[in-house]
Amino acid sequence: MTTLPDYAERIEALAHELGLRYHPVEFELVPDRFMMETAVYGLPVRMPHWSFGVRYIRELVQRNMGHSRIFEVMFPGDPCKAYLVDANTLAENVLVVAHVLGHADFSWRNALFKRSMQMAGGRILEQAAGRAHRIEAALADHGQERVEAVLDAALALEAHIDVNRALHRITPPATPQHGEEVARKPDAFYSRWQTLPGETAPGKRDAPTPQHPEYDLLWFLAEHGRELEPWERDVFLAVREESFYFYPVFACQIMNEGWASYWHARLLREADFLPQDLYVQAIKAHSDVVRPHAAGKTLALSINPYHLGFSMWERIVDRRGLDAAMAICAEEDDFGFVRNYLDNELAAELDLFVYEAGSDGEVRVVSRDLHAIREAILAPKFNFGSPRVAATGIDEDGSLTLVHDHRSDGRGLDLPRAERVLGYVIELWRKPVTLHTVDDRGNKRELTKRPRSS
């Protein structure tokens, strides 16, 4: 064997022997620039927006400073799609093949990924390309300025979905039927009264909209934005659908990267067909992937999910067995994984701690308590890493009220950033929008934006 396809075929056979299960994986060697663009956009073909260019420059700077290197990008689905950099060495791409098979097994096994596939289907790349094509058509029909304004608003809210609700939702009627969501049936007679200023239909009182705090903001704005055009709603729902696809990747990052790292190490170790020099080079690449901190540093102030996940899975398999590990893989996300399986012994072994940085730049260790460590790891992952904000009411004049559930996410808002996001939203809602929140000191604040014509 002298080529990557030779080794990949043998590694896949070994993976099946060891119990890995997955949808077929299509591997493709691509240029480094294509890999960079795919990693930044999140998909090979995606809706165009200026923010992706900003992310590309940031990634390029990190790359040139030696802080970032992308070995592969893998997309779960049926089939799975994996891109490998053609400039990688043969040993690095042999490791990447094994790593991708670990990812493919995780997405096949894990409940969150399964739910995502059931709701969205298993062909994300084709679906994303279709959405990008529709937005290109909107650009041609409505111009860059209008389409970009809609994308600004939608992408500013891309984290604001409710992952506990269905991807494809339908509007409940005024009187819920046993909590089920059923299709809305508009009444032509009553809709005539709704067009008269200050009038309501006789004998009918509408239930408040929404009937409960609605955290699925992308869906809510698309559904209830009275002045949105169909193509604008489509943009909001397209961004929402992609957020649903990305959520399992975000919510299971430590588990997923750790599982893939555990399996690439094990597959390489048990692949007796690998030449010794190639194995040594591949293991060197493995060490670079799962090291706890940046090269040349003796202290890490952020968690490497590969290192933490790999360490936890090795410990679980060693102490509980592979069958138990596979059951955990199927049932948990990072919240359950870290809270249930990161113990005091491993935290001490990995030298984990909670720290704070003073205004003068001094870093101080504030706790080695296991609960504090777990929550510090998980805090950035809550609600997609964004504040939890709900739509709570629409007034008769169309004014929208938003409420920040600061007690759940445990923080105040960055008020200048919140102002900018409201500025994007008002361009599409086209009626006053008020956000109730707290600042970084916990003081109640109320932010209101009005359309320019108001």
C-alpha cells in the first residue's frame, strides 16, 4: 500500500471490525484555500454575506500566526462528506481518515444528531446549495442592499432558535388543542375587521401573541412579521434551518471531537498494516491535535475540546468498557457528559481550574472546585453561547416586546451590541421593538428602537 485510498480501505474495514457504525463516507482531497473557506462558511456552498469575509480574515491571521490549522472538515449526513487538505502529508491524512470515521460513528449513534437528520434530512450540502441559489435569485430581483439588510437581521439572530421545538413548525390556533400545534385556518370574515383601525371582530377576543414566551425568534419573526415579503421570510427560515443543523455539532463538541480522537488513536494503534515510519508520523500529528495547550506554553487558559474529550473517553472505556461508552455516546450531549463523567481525579490530573483576569491583565486562580470547573466549561455552550431572549407580546400597533431571561443564562447583556442587533431587527419588523434586560451589573434596562419613519 502506497496511497491514501489503499490505507483508507483497510482502516474502514478495521473500524467495522471494532464496532464502528456509520453512513457511507465520501472523502475528497481539496486545496487548502477551499478548506479554509469551507471551515469559515460552515458549508462548502452557503448564502453570501459580508460577515463570512470578516471571519475569513480572522482565520487567516490566526493561521499565519501559527495558532490555527485545519486538517479536515466533515459533514454528517447520508452519505457523510469529508474534505481533506491535499497538502497534508500521507501520514496526516491517514490519521484524518480514522478521525472522520470516529465522527461518522458519533453522528450515526448520538440522539441529537439522529433527531437533526430526521427533521432536516441527510443531505445538508445539497439543501444549503439550494438555499444559496434562492438567495442569489433574491439578490438579482431585489438588489444587494435589501437582501443584505435581511441577512444582517437573520444572521444576527442565528443562535436564537428553540432546539426543543420542531424544525418544521405550524402556527397554533387561538385556542390550543391539548398543547398540539395545528395548522392555522384564517377566517375571511374576521380578517376584514382586522384591517379597520381601532376595530376588533365582534364576539371574538384573540389570544395573546405569543401565548407563551417564544424563544424561537427566527421562526416567530418570519411567522408574525406583518410586513415581511415572502422572500424575506424565506431568508429567515433558511438561516433557522441551518442553525438547527449546526446545533448538535455545537452542543456535542467535546464529546464528538474526543470520540473521533479516541478512535483515530485506537485505529492507528491496531492497524498493523501501517509501516512503522508512517505510524510514528501519524501519532506525532495525533499529539499535536490532543495537546492541552498551545506550543511553547506551560499554562492553558482555555479548554482544548479534543484534549478534554479524548481524556474523558479513554477513562470511560478503560473503567466502564466500550459498550458503556457507546451507550453514553448515544444518550448524552456535552452538558450531561461533563457533569456526569468529569470527576475530581481527572480534573486534578488535567490541572483544571477556574480563573479570572483583572483589569490590569493579572490572571488569578479562583477555584478548583469540581462543580465550578464543570460549569465554567459549560457556561459558553448554554443556548448556543448567546443570551436567552423571548418574544412575549405584540401590541395592537404591531410593537414587539422582547424579554431577556437573564436568570437562566446568568448574565447581563452587552448593551451596545444589543442596540446593534435591535437595529437590524427593526429594519425587518418595521414597528417599534422594546427589549427588557439587565446590564452587566444586574441593573434593569429597557432598550427601544423605532423605525426611521416613526
